[in-house]
Amino acid sequence: MKLGWREMPIAGVMFQPGSSAEYKTGDWRIEKKPLIDQERCIRCMICWLICPDVAIERVQKPYKNYQESLKEDYYHCKGCGICAAECPVDAIEMVEESRVVP
Amino acid sequence: MVAPKDLPLQELYAPGHRLCAGCGPSISVRMALKAARGPTVVVNSTGCVEVSTTIFPYTAWRIPWVHALFENTPAVASGLEYAYEALEKRGARKGKVDIIALGGDGGTFDIGIQALSGMLERGHDIVYICYDNEAYMNTGIQRSGATPRGAATTTSPAGKVIPGKRGGKKDLAAICAGHGIKYTATASIGFFTDYIDKVRKAIEVDGPAVVHVLAPCPLGWRSSPADTIKLAKMAVQTGIFPIYEVVDGKYRMSLKPGKLLPVEEYFKLQGRFSHLLRPEFKEELEEINREIEGNYRRILGLAGEQVA
Amino acid sequence: MYRRGGVFTGEGVIPYTGEGSTVTAGSAVCTQIGCAYTGNEAVAYAAKQCNVDVVAAYPITPQTIIVERFSDYVANGEVDTKFMYVESEHSAMSACVGASLAGARVFTSTASQGLALMHEVMYLASGLRTPIVMGVVNRALSAPINIHGDHSDMMGSRDCGWIQLFAENAQEAYDLTIQAFKIAEDPAVQLPVAVNLDGYTVSHATENMKSLTDEDVARFLPPRKPIFKVDPSTPISVGGMALPEYYYEIKRQQEEALRQSRHVVKRVGKEYGDLTGRRYGFMEAYAMEDAQAAVISLGSTCGTVRSVAKRLRAKGKKVGAIKLWMYRPFPAEELISAIKGLKALAVMDRAISFGAPYGALCSDISSSLQNTEVKLKVLNMIYGLGGRDIPPATVERVYRDVLQAARTGKVEERVMFLDVRE
């Protein structure tokens, strides 16, 4: 709901930290989306760190010998492909947007 | 240096901002905040990061954040620092606040350099980070004092007779270090652990510190969004953007000097340099090559190292 | 609550007698210390007593004495204030905005080109609702360069969203500076305030005045309580981007705060009057009750105008005078009710609004008269540019002209340029 001028926060201050997370940028992707191969992934966390959109999550979910798994955040991912380009073990593939992923 | 997996999980910078896919400056901001030491406040000058991360009512910041104007970020940050100090003295607040002032290359090299100089001269305990994407990208790719020689922008187009920007890039690190500050560094998001380490060192310095970080812009560089980190790395490897620290006036290279990659490799991935690879601008390319090597040697010399 | 006046404190306390041009009502109930200050010193002293947390300022003639005096206070340990010696007025105002956002009480001062350089940041200060107080020592603008008094500087920034007060003398500069903090920091206002004093005429002339004790100022002006602040305890984003669907509402709200601030200006002026015997408000009216012609002005000129009006009254002329203390928000309704019985009004503008139908003050008055039943002739006098003196003889001519207009109902010249050589 859009507020009237009397209800507007003073000076346009944004009082809710990190509210942009509500905003969907995932629909910016045009062709491809990243798909992480948990089997191949060595949990170096480079993709997590270099994502400009904070769209790779570290999930505290054990996978084989690893304590953590990495999860694509398709709600925010803009499909730049940096993660796939920089993955040292080629565990991320940019796949067709239409591909159904688990 | 901290490995990526050992960095804090906490995200002080949220997704859902409106920066482009593959945005280098976005990466530079997120990485910088991974180096945060404690309570931190960010003051951000006008530019891509500012406009795209705080489109009302959505903010990507989970720490206090202020945008004032384009050219006054160091002054606004200085005001915050003095206020915290004064309020603490009066018992009106408690605890150290780390202040990060953040500006793009236009806001730092050009319109904001006076305010930055003032902040450095007065000795405020503030970290200034310049995310450098080498042109005014927010207004649509116009040349700045940080645009490298030969790069085509909308105001330094590659024409029939003039091959892109005339003149080179200001030596921001030398300008900042020239104020006698304790810590200045150049960095690249391509060498991320080095960059994060530098931001942390800058935070820990008592007094002003500057980190000048190269952050490619796929839109303005006319490069693939997937190549952002790769280009940031290549800029260092070709010698066009050497990374080093100036600690108490002493230069120290961040990478061991090695054989430089041919700059053409770097240029050919970017539309802004494509004209330089045409035969008619062969001499210009040679001149650029000489300049890059000369500058690299100069920095190595300052650091007391020899070219391998 | 306040100590009674006239108590000897060892510094030559003068019991308040009710004299002086600024007195409009009441009598003092607090200790007042007789002193002699220039307008600049009075402003610096007021800011000191207001216990400001941060001052960020840059020197410019004729404001320099303010920053020099304040530097003395800092150097001698008389204040806890952090004084930032910035590299430009642009940075001065920017640092003030930063400090104010952090929750501090902030003061600065400037003049002329310095104010012009701050112009961009002044919009920011009001837009971000930072209650900064600034002493503006009014001076002409270049070119040609001129360091003397006129109102060109402030008139150029009149629509920046600041509350604007004008002082006639050192006493008023002192009084208005103290009130300015209380007005600015009021939860309903949260806007910056400029206290204007004429370059040299007020800034550099030493006058007898009365100051309050530090304790009384502290009681009148408790520490600032920000309604929001940039602090790790409150992770807010300030100064973000508002696109067309939000910007207008935010600015509308800001405009309402400025319009409504007049109630606070009035209340604070009365409160200050109850304390000191020097009551303030939007304007001071002299002999307006049955006046047929009057002169309205800002700043130091008001003293000359009033003294001429007094003389003319003694001769039986039905003239009055109005001094505007508050120029923004413009007190249109109150002003109209003060002038509605007049046949003619002369408006003194100490600045040219280049190419405009009138000077700024006259434009404001003329437009305020629109859609009212009040019918009176308005004469506009441009005067005193670049420090050109405004002697009583000139003001007498102004009264002659305005009386003539009142008599004949005719205005010969829309705008007159007083004392300019042909």
C-alpha cells in the first residue's frame, strides 16, 4: 500500500534494514540460471563470496562429509554467471532457465 | 589472509538491490563489509551503488547507511565521526563506531577529491573506499579522471581521429598517501582475499585510510557479466592496475612481481578497448603498453623491487 | 523556576529595565549579565552557551570573528565542542549534516559566497530534517567582489527549506541564536534554522547587550533529543533514492513541517520573552494601530526605519514600521492582519531579484495579498547593495513617498532603487 504524505517516514528514512530482500530480482534473468553440483563442489565458498547479488546461500545442511551445502537463490539471482565462471572445480553450470531443478 | 569459507556468514548487505547483473561495485561493497570489525556505519556518495541499493522503500543495507551528495561523502563521514566523539564525551552514547565512506571513481577522483583531501588532512578515523569502475557509469558511461588512456566512453568516444580517452588515470593512491596517512592500498575484487584483508587493515588503522579497489562494470566496459572477476584479476596481471599497499609511506607490492600478461588479452574482452586492436591505432596501443610498463616499473621501484 | 533578575553575580549584572528596541512584552525573570559584544561575538557566545556538540565552519569575511571566537573557546577548554576546520563551506554544511544525523547539536556560520557554495547542501540539510543552526552574516555576492552587507546571499537561498530569522542588532542575534536551537530541535520541526545578521552593521559593531547565564540557557534549551539518528543502535538508511511515486509525498511532508514551524517559533519566542523580558515572534510592529503608511524591512535597517517613524509620529504623521524577524516560513496571514488598515506600504529589499517584478520580500508580500480583501498600494525600494549606507534622510524620503502614495492612491514607480547614482 502506498502511503499518503502524512504517513510517510520522515525524510524518506528507511527504518527496516535489508528490506530490499523482499524485492524480486530473479526475473531479470534472461536465458540461464546457475545450477550447483553438490557432489562436485568442494565448499571453497568462492561463489558465495563473489556473488554480487548475495544469491548463493550457505545452508547448514550436511552433505556427505560436508557440514554445509550451497543453494541457489533464484528469487534474487540475476543470472550473471560469475559463479560458474569462477568455480575452481566447475561445479556450477549455467543451465537453461526452463530446466526444472530440484 | 582469511579464506572465503572462514569469513563471517552474516550478510550486512542484502540481495534485492537493483545493480546490474555481474556488477563489480556490488561485489566490492559486499566483500568490504565482510571485513567489518564491529558496529559500522556507511556513508555513500551518489553513484550506482547508492541509487540502486536504496530505492525507497527498499534498502539493501543492514547497518546504518547515509547518502548525502556526490562530492561531500568524506565531509559527511567526518561530521559523523566528530558527533560520535562529542556525544561519547558527554555520556550520550557509548562504543566505537567504524565509519566507512564509500564513493565511486567520479565521486572520488574528480568531484569529491577536495572533500577527501580535507578528511585525510584532518586525520579522521575513517576508511575511505573508492570503488573504481573507471567512468561515470551511473549517468551512462562518461569519462572520469579514473578512465584509463584509450578507453572509449560516451564522452571520450573512439572516433576516426581520436582513439578514446586522452590522458591517463590519476594516481589516487599517491595523492592519498601524500597526505601522510598511515594506510593506503590499491586492490582488485579479482584478488578478493587480499582486498578484504586490506579493508580490515584500513579499519584497524587509527586515523584515515584509503582503499582504492578496481571493480569492473560489464555495462560500461562492454564485457560479459560473467567476466567481472576475471577482468578484475587480469587488470592486475597485465600491470594496468597494480595492487600494493603504502604503509606509513612505504610501498609494498601485494603480488610477487612476475611476467606481465599482454594487455591485449585484457583489452579484447572489453568493447571499450576494441578500437585499440584495429591496425590504425597500433601506435596508440604501443604507447599504452609503454605507459603501463613504465608505471608498473615505477611502482615496483617505489616498493624496492625489480622486474622479474 | 528561574532566578529573579538583578542579582549581583560579580560580573556586573544589570537588572532588566524594559528598555531597548527588541522589547515588546513582559519583564525579565532571570539573571541578565550586562556585556558589550559585536553581533559576531554575540552569536559565538550564544552557540557556546547552547553547548553545541559539533561546529564545522570555514572562514569568510565578515563572519570570521564567529569562528575565531569559537576557536578560542575550544583552545581554552571552555567548551567540549568538536570544532571541525573544514576545507570549504560545502564541506562545512556537509559535516554539519553528518554530525546532526548522528544526533549531535550542530552549529556553523558563513556569509556571501560561502552561503552560495553551501546552497546545494542546504537543501540536503532541510530534506534530511537536520536541525542545524547557522549564523549567516549577510554580505553582497560577487561579481564585483564586495565584502559589505546586503541580503543577496540569503535571498538566493531563501527557498532551501530553512527557517530564516533576521536580527536587528547584537542583542537580537544572541537571542535568536539561542531560540533557533530550540525551534530547530522541536520534534514537530526538525528543520535547520538560519539566523541572519547584517555584515559589519551588526556583525562588527559593538553594542551593549544582556546575556543569560549558562544555567538559564541550559534550562531553556535542554539537550537535543533526536527523533531518529544514524547510529549502530538503529540500522536505518538515510538519504536513499525516492522515485516519482514517493518523492512528492516526502517533500510535501517537509513543506508542512516548515509551515507548521511558525507555531513553534511563536511559542519559543514567547517562552524566551517570559524568561528575559525580550519577547519574540514573527515580527515587531511599531505604531501600526492607526498608521496609514508604513515601511517594512529586515535586519539592521529596521532600527533606522523605526527611529525615523518615531520622529514623523512626533510631527503627527500617521506612519508605522514593521520589522520581520521571521522571513521563512513567511508569516503571510499575520502580516496581512498587521497591514490591512494601511493605505500604502513601502517594502525595503536589500537585494535584487534579477529580472523579477519586485525584490524578494516585496514579491512575497504582494503575492500574500492576492485573493484577500486588503487593498493597499505597495512600493518596492531596493537599497543598500554592497554595503551602501542607508541614512535616516533616505528613510525619510521613503516615508515621504509612501505617505504620498497613501494620499493619492498612486504609485509612480513599481521598483525604486534608492541612493543609486544616475
